[in-house]
Amino acid sequence: MFDNNLPYKIQGHVAIFNIFGPITLEDELFQLSYKIHDFCTEIASNKEIRVVIVTDAVEGTFCLHEDLIALKGLGSLADPISNIDKPVIAAIAGDALGQGLELALSCDIRIVSETSCFGLPQIKKGLMPMDGGTQRLSRLIGKGNALEMILTGRNVDAREAYRVGLVNKLTPRDGVMEAALEMASEMASKGPIALRYVKEAIAKGMDMTLEQGIRLEADLYLLIHTTTDRTEGIKAFQGKEKVEFKGE
């Protein structure tokens, strides 16, 4: 069961954080902000958690009311999720609109329902995305596609979102969590240090030259060679046994 004070649960090495929605009141948005920050603080200090799922599968909505994005004094909802050093999967059963989509963009992978739609409609009210939407969307689907979506404020359906690379996988609505858990469990069975380093190499490398990114990759690869997990992985491979990574 989800705890209403801190709505997440742990299944194996996977943490599942539920976004309750729709968020239509200022107080609800502030409460969500606190919950996200508390959750991310907990995740950072919990070595047993290797993969995170952020989902709306319980309520079926990943929407945040566009009138609320102009709130002053409220920190980013997306940045704390983006700063998690472990793989983060967004499992979206409903729609992801406005700041809800900006939150989804802060995740690493998006698994969505075939009936979902996505959009940043802020321009329709004379506003603009303010929680990373202009930056993360353009990096994900390219400048032209991002400009079209944001400047028109139009929504795109799941198939178009998949075509342009906004989402990674489409499933029936009732299969979103199952697909996300399957992928998360597969990732969590891998070396947790390697998982973090791969994410770091790709995320930081995007802002580097190719040469700098390759050097970062090489440095992280060498660091893995100093870990116990690397030694245990080689032993298991040679002995054709299942390896149990400990993140050390």
C-alpha cells in the first residue's frame, strides 16, 4: 500500500513513487513538492534501492493544472527527480500535460499507455514552460519538434510521441505498471554501481564534447574495476553462476 504522507513503496530493489492527481489546487501542488523532495532525499541515502519508478498508475493522471505553473516561491518539481543518480522510469497510464510532462521529462525512460496524450499548453495562456520543459524536450526530440509542440501548445498522442522519441514504450493502459516493473527489475538485477555510472556518463556527456565524454566514460569504467561487484561479476561469469551484486 502507498503511504499518503510519503506515497512510495519498495519492491525488491525498486522504489515506486505514485503521483496522485490531478493537482488542481495550490496547496496540493505544495504538498506534492514536499513529497517529491522528501522522496528524493530518502532515495539518495538508501543503498538497497537501485531503480526508481515514478507513476500515475494508481490514479491515472500525470497532469498538473497549467494555471499553477506561475506560482512563486515553489521550487522545481522536476529537478529533484532529474538529480537522482539511479535510473528513473516514468510509468504513465493517463495523460502528461503542462508541468506534469515536465516532471515526466526529468525521468530517464517513459513507458506510457497507448491512449495517453502529451503537451505543454502554457503558451495558450501567455505563459511558457518553467520547470525544464524547453530544455529537456528539445534535447529529447530535437529543436524543430520541440518548438512546434511548445509554440502551438498542441497535444500529441502516444503514437506520435513514440515516433518522435518522447516516449520509449507503448502498452495497454492496464499494462503500464507491469511493463515498468519488468524493465525496472531487469535493470535492478545488474550492478548498481554500473547503473549509476552509465547514467552519469550519458547525462553529463550530453553537455560535453565527444572527446570529453569519452574521457569521462573511460574514467568511470576504470573506477568500476576497483569495485567488489566487478570482481564478483567476473567470478560468476567464469563459473556460469548467477551473480548477486551488492553495490560495493
